Amino acid sequence: MENSFITYSRQLIEEARNRKSNLVITGHNSKKFYGNPDISPHMELDTTTNDGIIDYDPSELVVRVRSGTSIINLEKELFSRNQFLNFEPPRFKTKTVPGLEERVGTVGGMIASGLSGPGRFFYGGCRESVLGLTILDGNGKLMRFGGSVIKNVAGYDVSRLNVGALGCLGLITEAFLRTYPQPLSETTVELGVARKELSETIKFCYTEQLPISGSFWTNVEMGEFRKKERLYIRLSGKEALVSHALKKISGKFKNHSVMDNRATSFWNNIRDQNLKFFTDKVSDDKILWRISVPLATDVNLVMGEDLIFEWMGALRWVKSKESPLSVRDKVARAGGHATIYHASQSIKEKYGSFSQLGDASKRVHLNLKKVFDPKNIFNKGRLYHFM
């Protein structure tokens, strides 16, 4: 029997098709800033009534969950079974009525944005944890892809196409997610590393194959963590492995310390982007860039006053006044891509939040959009202006 949320969603989809309207999918609205601004006028489809864990088998490391489920509520259940979402999705707080449940993002928004936290470098990203999805397409047809095991995909891996698509391919209603056991041991090391020494330090850590589950370097003061130009490395795994890695670091770097019980709070602040660096409003002439590049890329690729490096330098946050065209050209030449993360609406409208696509990639995107959303009603323009 069809549930009330599917019936309600089909009705809205049909209405949007008839009106030729933009249908904006919303959950907690915690990632409303991410991507291009919504095109108005539009209708809204609220997913928050579609919540709850459908099935969870800790022994198989798989959970089946509805799209409107709060990330926090899902993680509480996983934590009670000594498991977690290994890619550590950010949980952005949004305003809510006092006394009601905290709004920090839904599972559907987590998948649609595809954003991952500190664990991405070690465990893999959100895309690797999505085993299957159920979606409603632009015709109101319920479609299921993938399932509860890793190697079950024949043909196109449509589930993972929806990761990072910002809802433009359909309405996610359910997801099968891979879970991960909590590490047996975890230690965070703090190193004094100047920017000019960063490349060599990263090379050492990578060459030694240290069990790094999170890394963070910045030249910005961070509240109680006020020291500048510091590198924080989180080591996770079996106790013997973590201990051995710590000895390697101690032998190489004399200027190091092991973080005390503040480590959990520290990594949560990184994961949820609670630092002043992220929460401060950017000026009209400055952009906060989210830049993804290969590991060995020059640390001075894009200059900026305020810098944060994660994933051993593969993810970079840069506040810069440099021309968006210049930044994207440099990053593309290095084999990466540059996203306008926080900026004025006019800048996002002019340049687009995401790196521009080549002709071949653009055709693929358009063809996929035509298959899953032929009337172009879902989150129109949110990912790219042309779809």
C-alpha cells in the first residue's frame, strides 16, 4: 500500500508539471546556501514527514532509512550499536522553534549535496556509502536502484548519480546506506607546521601510510584553538597501528603534542563548519572557495588571506578576492575543480556555484535530466543554470 508521503509528492509533482513550475525539494533547509539560488516562482515539497529508520542490520553494516530522517537521529541509533557514518556528513544548524527537535539536515539533503567531512580522506565519501536509493522521477514514477549489498548493480549505477545532484534528478524517498564500526583506537596529534613546510609534511604522512582519518591545517585563529599554522592529524584503527603511527610522527617531528579530551569537540567543529571562518558573512568582493585538487598540488595554487586545508591538502578552503575565472582556470589546470561555496547572490548568478562543464559532460547531464525529469521541474537551475 502506498504511503501518504508518496501520494502527497505525486500530487505536487503533477501540479508542478501542469503549471510548468519549479518544484524545490526541502528538508531542514540547512544547505539552502549550497549551490545556485532557487529560481522563483516555485513550489516547495517538504520531506520532513517522511522520516524514520525502516530496517537496520548492524551485523551486515547496512541501514535502510527514509529521506526526511534527521542525520542526528540516524547517528544516535548507529552510535548505540557502536557504528557510524564514516564519511562524517556536516550537520548545519538551522533556526527552529525552542523546545522542538534540532534541525541539522536530513538524510535526503545529505545525499543530494554529497558533502563529506574529515573522514572522507580515509574512509571514502558519501557516494561510496550509498548502496541503493528509491526516487520519484519527474513523471511521479517510483524507481528503485541498488539495495542492501555492495556488489548488486547491473548497468548504470543510478543511486550514486544522485549523490551531489542537488535533487535535480528526482525526489529521494529512501536510501540504503553502508555503516562502519567505530574505530578501536583514536588519537589526534597537533603539529606546528608553517605553510612552506606543509607539502613536505603531507608527503611524509602519505609515504608512511599513516592511518589518518582526518587532517586539518589552517593559518586562521580558531576560538580556544588560537595557534596559527598548525596541522592536526587524527589517527584511527587498531591500537597497535595507531601507537606505531604515533611513534613515527614523534620520531620525525619534535614539535608535536597529543590532544586531550578536547579532540572530539575539535573534530565536530571541523565537520559541522562551526568555526568563525565559515560562519562569518563574506563581503561582496570576496568569495569562500571549496577547492578539490590532487594531493601533490602546490599549496600556493590559489592565494588568499584565510586558508584551511583538509584531506591532506586535497580539499582546500580559500577566502579570496581573485577573479572567479582565474581561480577556476588555475584549479582546472591542476586537475581539480573549484566551487563557489559562500558568496553574494549576484556572484553565484553570474559565475555559477560549480565549475563549468565541457561540451561532452554537459550533454551527459542534459540527457540524464531528460530521462529522469523531462519537464525540468526538480530544483531547476540549482546545480547548473542550463538544467
